[in-house]
Amino acid sequence: MLSERTLLTFLCAIIATAIITGLMLADGATWPNALIVGLGAGGGTLIGVTSLISKSKQP
């Protein structure tokens, strides 16, 4: 079973990917380009949230 922190990290990355991909498509980008940018944003969010969670102290 996934821990809450792992689930939160993946959920943040998925949401960032969906939002950025949608914004790129609304701006008129083709879907492959929008998906590449969205996946980049999701990967950046995944790394950022992971580093923030790892710096916080365990309760």
C-alpha cells in the first residue's frame, strides 16, 4: 500500500501535468508538444514535492 506522502507526491505531479497540458492546448499548441511540456512540468513538480517532503521531519 502506498503511504500518504507518496500518494500526495504522485497526485501533485499528475495535477500539474494535466493543468499545463490543458493550458498549452488552449493556447493552440499541438497535442504532442503540449504533452511534452506538461510531462516536463509534472516531472519538475515530482522532484520539487519529493525534496520538500524529504526535508520535513517525520512525526
